[in-house]
Amino acid sequence: MNNNIFQYSNIIFFDIIMAPEEEYYESCKQYLDVPEAIGLDGIDLESYIIASYIIKRPRGMNVNYLSRFAAIEQSTGTWVRVPAETAEVRKEHVARVLGVYELPHYEYVLPSKADHPERLYFVQIGFPISNIKGDGIPMLLTSVIGNISLTHGLKLVDLAFPKAYLEDFKGPKFGIDGLRKLLKVPERPLLNNMVKPCTGHTCDVAADLVYKAAVGGCDVVKDDELIANPAFNTLEDRISAVMESIDRADSEKGEKTLYTINITSKFPEMFEYADKMVEMGANALMINYLSAGFEALRAVCEDPSIKVPVLGHMDFGGAYIGGEWTGLTSMLVLGKFPRMCGADTVVIPAPYGKAEILEERYEQNLKVLRYPFQHIKPTLPMPSGGITQGMVEKTMKEAGKDILIGSGGGIHSHPDGPIAGAKAFRQAIYAVMNGIEVRNYAKEHEELGKALGVWGTGKTQLIE
């Protein structure tokens, strides 16, 4: 057997098709004895994490063999059989190929190479939880999309978890119901504002802008993801100034406001900031969880001393989900993982404004944050990205009421200022909740009327 076809790297295993056909099949024979199952019925579902992939490879390749290679590469073995990888080791710890399904699923003859140069597959592999249980998201990702993540033409679509694996994750402390109870808003969509400008402003400016957004009707006001603890606006200075503004706004409007201060930083300082901010009166926290890391988010959320909600921001998400045929799907990165790690609300891109996301993916992300997920509470989705008052009707129609509507420029750039901008959003929400057309309601409500006059009801146009 010529093993030289593997010489370049054990992480580009799918490219072994470049070897002569007889060498390719001869080399694949070592994977014929990998334990497999016929679909999900062939394994104990409580002992495996089921990973689903989409794969695109050149025609002529037998993906049945290559799926076995992937299973070994991500569990017990490597590019060549090693003596210590015994039958006993494989029996207990090797990943198992559960299904390889071609799209379309040809049975007899392939179309011509000119018409069909590549073949598409849906592949499912079961990973024993005994290999990684208790090691959290880092080892989960290493197992299901580790070395093979560098293979072009492979994307992790979804993961299904058994109870025995998820029991290690506590999920959100508050979730949708807890946030509603905390804010005393039982039914309508919640309203969020991001402080703008994103960074470069002082704590006095932040306090003024937070006050105006809050008194205008925002339930949550968050730091932008681009400001955390800079010298010109430190966390300690900002929390003191802003919480005074929050108290003043709440007493004037008769409602409670959460301020999510961004504690994202290096370690261990970030965890120290979490404790310090709560000690100084913070009623909510925010973490850029994709740049800080899933387990950093989880550590804060599961800390019993942190008794306030935590907002997860999705910046850096494109690095995980940007590839059509590489990486992970957004419903894992923006949905399942932050929910498992305990985020009470998660910012997700919405297709209504400036964000680039397909409506189908947006709908999936909404679902995965809120659908039944064993013992883990639902997380409140925060549609965001250029949303204006004129989009509230469409947002509520498509996403429902269990959302936190995110707006930045739509509040701060209102012709009459951020108080009027927030009021205009609340007016739009009230109209939809009461079955009134937003355009009609705007005729008798100046703040909403001016907002529609500036931005209308269509997709946000990016302007300087």
C-alpha cells in the first residue's frame, strides 16, 4: 500500500482523490473495519453526539470511504494505522459513520462530467461523548470540526446532543421568562438601544445618551461591542455615571431599564471585571462571546455570584460562518452554543437592516434560541443591524413578540434626538400590538411620523 498519498498533511484527507485511482482505493481499505451503524437506529443515542455535515467533492470520489477517514481522524486515529489503535480502543472511542446521502441521490448512472463536475453529500457521524464529556465547548469543537475544518468543501451543519452531555451545561439563569419578570414586561417585545458613537466617547457622554434612550422607553441599553475598558472611558467611571442616569430615567418613566456594560477583555481581568461591575451596581453584563470564547461566556454566566442577566454579542461571527462550504452554521454559532453557555439574550443579525443574512438563516436562528432544548431555558433573540421604527411591523410579524428589538442609529439619529427616537419605537410597537397600521398610527404621533419620514419602512441604506 502506498501511503505517500497522505504525506502532505493529515488534515487534507479528502484530497487523497488526487492519487491514482488504484492507490486511492488500496489505501482506503484500512478503513473498512471501522465500526459503523446503519442510521441513527444502529447506535445508543444517549452515548453519542450526532454531527451533520454538508460535503462537496469532485466526482469519482467514494465519500463512503472518506467519511470513515473523517470519523477516525476526529477520534482515535490518524492518516495511517498505528499499533496502539486496537480493536478495543476503536470499539469504545472511534466515531461512527451513520449515514452518507448524496444530493441528488443517484442510484445507477451519474450525469456527464461537464454537467456535474462535483457531487454533494449530507453526512452524519456519531462521536462518543465519553471522549469529551466534561471538557466543554473547546473539546467539542476539536472533536467534531477540528483538523477537518481546514478541508475545503466541508461544513458542520448541526449537532444533536444527548442528555448525558448537556447535563453539564446550566444554560441561562434568566432567559426569556426571567427577563420579562425582571423588567415587568409580560407580553410586548422588549426594546434595546446601543450607545452611539460606538467608541471614542467619555463616560459623561455615555451617561447622557443612556439616560435619553432609557427615558424615551428602552428596556435595555447596551454598550457597543467596540468599547470595553479604554483609558478615556473606563469601566469603573462608566458604570458609576451610567447607573445614576438609569436610576433617574427609571424614576421618571416608571419602568425598569437594564444597562449591559461590556466587560470583554483578557483573562483573568474579564472575570474580575464581572465581579467588580456587579459590586458597583451593574444590573446586567455584556460579553463579545465569539472573540472572548464560548467558555469565557459560560464561566461568567454560571458563576453563582453573578446574579444579573448576561447579553452575548455576536461580533466576529463571520469568521465562523462566512464560508459557503467551510466552518459552521449560524444556528450553532449564534444559537445553540451561546444558549448552552448561558447567555440570557443574544444579538443576531436581522435581514431587515444593514446586516447580510438570509431570511431562512435568520428564521433558524430565532428558532434555535427559543425552541425546547432539554433542560436549557430559552434565550431571548435580539434582532439587530440597522433596524428602524418602520421595520417594527415586519420584525414582529416574522419574529413574534419574544424578541429584544435592537436599534442604534435609528434612535440616536432621530431628527428630534434619542428620546424621540426611543419613543417612536415604542409607538410602533404599541401600534402593532394593538392591530393598528404603523403608518396610520404615525399620523397622530409626531416622533413616529418623523422617523418614518426619514427612513420609511424599507431596508436601511448605508450612508455616511
